Amino acid sequence: ITTASGRRVRATANHPFLTIDGWQQVRELVPGDRIAVPRRIPQPTSATRMVPEEIVFLGQPLRSAYRRDLSLAELDRRLGLVPSSVRRRVSPSRGRAAVVAELLADEDLATLARSDVLWDRIVSVEPDGEEEVFDASVPVGHNFIASLIFAHNSGALEQDADVVVFIYRHEYYHPDDIEKRGTAEVIIAKHRAGATGTVEMTFMPDFTRFADLGRDLA
């Protein structure tokens, strides 16, 4: 997916991105649709020291996202545009949208006008082949920023998979508990063609290997 602001992200066809009408999968998006991106990024909670060469690189002008002959007002007009689904009610200006929202007591419109979400226009959605993918989940909020674009937890692998297996190491979360030190639980949580259950095994960290615990735990 490529947006008008120059953002690019690679995702599976069923991965959801936030639109004005809610979360929609990539396969449902077309050029002209608008997806949510952060209008600004908060300062980091911790600082990272950078070498002078990196600082110089960050100071270079951005040349690829927009034409240099566009004015700042034009850039703000393009990026701050209210999505087409609400354009029939208000002017594209965020300031005027806030005024209209107050007059109409329209909380949804007020949220659009004052939020830090920028509705970036999609300019292209192109297939990019097939490759192995992995699930990504954020427990709080269930969404995250990927390539400066808001993305939802995928969650599709657990839903679509025939078998779902988890590995739980008690000592990782409870290092002071010596009773289960060196063990791991292999949890078969989903199996379309068979039984589910838990198997306790020995974990050998020096070899990153799991072995038979050596006793019947049935």
C-alpha cells in the first residue's frame, strides 16, 4: 500500500487497517480510500545517543514524498482533508469542521476535527507475491503503528490455522520458583483434526532444545 504522503506498508490481504468506516482488510481497500496515520508522533520516553553522521542524515530535506513547488497551505489542505464520506456535511478545513461540529453537537465530527489522526489517501494497492508471514499482536489497544500507518492486530493465524501451539516456560515469568526450573509446557490449544492438551518437557537453554521430561505425566 502506498499513500499520498509517501508512506508504504507491506501486509497480507486480510490484515485490517483503519478507515473512516472502521477497520477494513487490505483486500477491500482501493486507491482513493483514506486510512488513518498519526498526525504527530509523541516524543520517546527514553533518549538514544546518535553519532554526528546520523544527525546530519536526519537533517536532510525530504524530497520524495511531495513536489517542492507545493506551498505549505496546499500540503495542509491535501493532508488535512476530511474523508469523502463526511465531505457532504462540512468543509475540508479542520477548523471549520470543529465549528460545525459544535453547532450541530456532532461528537463524531468533533473527534475528526480535533484528533491527532491524519486521513491519508491511498494512491496504490499492489500485489507483492507470496511469502511466509507471522502474527503480530498488541494486548492493550489491539493496534499499533507499522510504517507510520495504524494497523490492527492481525489475529488471522490463530483463527485460520489448523493447529495452534504455545510454549510456556514457567521460570521465564517466575525465576525464583525452582520447582519447575528447566521445564516447559507445550500447549496444543487448537487442533481441527485431533485432540488438544498440554505436554510438559525439559528445556535445555544451552542448546535451545526441548526433550522428554522422562516421566509419565498423564
